[in-house]
Amino acid sequence: MHELKVHKWGIQKLKDIAGLTSDEELAKKLGISLSALKRIKYGGNASPHFIAGVIVNFGQMPEIYYTEEVSQLQAA
């Protein structure tokens, strides 16, 4: 099983592309809460809402993601 994560620099890259300066602005643009954005920024899984927001607003999937292998024991 794999989890989709965002590189540590990924959130900054999105802000740079969009010409935004704050996490609050990016969360609003993506249609997610600031707390959800911060969870993703600090190592949480990229949620479907986050991924959809990126695709809708950026037209493609920027190279900001990586997958992390999760053992079946952790997933259970």
C-alpha cells in the first residue's frame, strides 16, 4: 500500500506558481481548510480534495508528490 505525500518544498512551489504569499491564500484557492493544508505540509497524506484543488487550479499535477510505502501492519 502506498500513501501520497507532498515534498516539504511542494507547498511553497504551489504558492510560487500561483503568486501567493501565505498558506491561508493557498488553502482558500485549493478549497480546503488551513488545518488540512498544514497537515499535508507537515507530512500528512495528500487528500483527494487537495489533489483535486491542485488539478483544477494548476491545470496539471506539478511534480510535488512522492509515495511512501506503508506496511500492512501499519495500515491495519
